[in-house]
Amino acid sequence: MTKRVFSLLAILVFAFIFAGVAGGYSERQTLSPLARHYLTAVPQDLGGANVVTGILITFRGFDTLGEVAVLFMVAASVGILLGGSPTQNRTNQAPRPSELVENGAKIILPLIFLFGAYVIMNGHLSAGGGFQGGAVVASGVMLLVLARPGTGLHQGFLSVTESLAGVIYVVLGICGLWFAGGFLDSHILPKGEFGSLASAGAIPVISALLGIKVGAELSVVIDRFRS
Amino acid sequence: MGLPVSHILMVTGFALVLIGFWGMLGHRNILRIIIGFSLINTGLHLVMVATGYVTGGTAPIIDKALSISEATVRSVDPIPAALVVTAIVIGFSVTAVMLAFAIRIHDARKTLSIDALTESKW
């Protein structure tokens, strides 16, 4: 009982703090100088239409590389934690999925993968990018695993794909060091025509690599949780 | 003129955080605690996105609806959006590792209640 009271008290304290923050907040009327710099630099200097992707892949590119490394670490640690656990032989008696899931997956799976590829490749033009598209692809893999419990994902293929994408990503970054202003600078490729698919320098290439890497890593995580 | 949009978003985010805290503190099942953690995560993302809204702004994507010259006056702040993408990935990673630990704990103790794990309690 006292525990309940204490947690209620903690919640109330947090609610009080949050109410202070929300009550004292007034909607912004102008952008900060940094935001204004990004909003002019990304379309004019980098040639990308989507400012958020421009920030993520070029200005904060090193950070994005670190994020992908975190995802890799997660795939590895989930593998260590779940590998060789006694639950491994449970997959054989997995119940058959319902008729609806099994047949629906046949129609919708190609569409999901196509949509994922579209989101990855249009990251510099419209809403989307490598992370988002990779997550869409991984959700397709999730559906595949649910609809056909028997299918085994090829772990070796997935890890080779994602390692290759990671290596090319880093090599592109080092190319930026050599041919352009710094690590992961997207000026190593021509800017192209604003708004076309092959524009914005190296951003679409890095975006595609990110998408491949994230999709493969999330698929590995899903597969680890299944077995 | 009703409530500003960013206020609604911010209050919703904070409410989600509080619900998540309540779920974490009030439940003994590890899966429910993880769900509470995810709620806190999502709520904080909403709050962060809300702070990037500028009155009357649109998405920071340059196209027919938003020309380059207009971008600095008519668009929302892109920085919180970029930060939230990072935060979502980290939140996903933490959740995945927590779920893996939950599976190991279930293997070892045959239960998901945290009452079964008292040896590290002080």
C-alpha cells in the first residue's frame, strides 16, 4: 500500500514539473539562427530538398554512423543474449498462421518491400530516408516471419550485406576527407539538378547504404528473437 | 483561435510520459515495465518534436509548396526532427536489449515477475 502511495507521489511530482514546463512554453514565432542556417545551406549548398535528411546524413553524418554502430551492437548483443538458449527448439511446434495472414502476406509483402525501397531512395527529396525505409523493410521481414514460420533468414547473407554496406559507408566518408571538405562530406559527387532522383551529391548513395544496413540489422534482430 | 498545436502535442507527450511512469512503477511484470518504458520514450519524442514547431510552419522539405527563399520564414525547425530520428533508433535499441534480457530471465526463472529477482535488491 505504501508503495502505491509513493509511486503516486512520484507521478504527481513529475506531473507538477511537466505542468510547469508545458504551461511556461509559448509557441515559437521565429526560427533559431542555426535552423535558418540549415534551411538555407541544405538546399543551396548540398542540393537536397529534404532538410532533415541533409542534416542527418551530412552535417550530423558522424553521429549517424555512430547510430548505425549502435544498431550493430544491439544485433550482436541480442545474438549473444539469445544464442544457445534452451528455447531454440521451440520453433518446430509453432502454430500455423491464420489463413488471412498467410494469404494476405503474399499480396502485401512485395508492396511493403517496394515501398521500403521507395522511401529509402527518396529520402533526399521527400519525407523518408535510410532509417525509415530500413524500418519499413524490416517490418516486411517481420510479416514474412509471421506468415511463414518455417522460412529461415540467411544469417550469413544478412551479415555480409550489412558489413559491406557499412564498409562502403565508411569508405565514402574517407573519400569526403580526401576530395571534399571533411569526413562524410556529400560534395564528392556532383550536385545534379535540384529535385531529381540523382541529385544532392552523395546523400542518396549514403541513404541507400544506410537503408540496406538498417534493414539487414533489424532483420537479424527479428530473426534472433524468433529462435 | 483555439489551443496552439504545439501545446496540444506537448501536453499529450507529457501525459504519455506520466502514463509510462505509472505503468513502470505500478506493475511487477517485466514486459509491462518495458511497455511503460516505451511509452515514456514515445512521449518524450512527441515533446521534442513539439518544441520544433513554429507558428504557421510547414514541413522543412523544399518543393512546389515551399520555395528555397521561403524556407527560412515558413518552415518548422528541422533540428528537433533530426534529433528525434536518433532518439527513436536509440530507444529501439534499448528496448530490444531489454526484451532479450526478459527472455533470458524467463528462461532462468520461468516467470516474468520482478519479484522473483530479489538477490540484487538492497
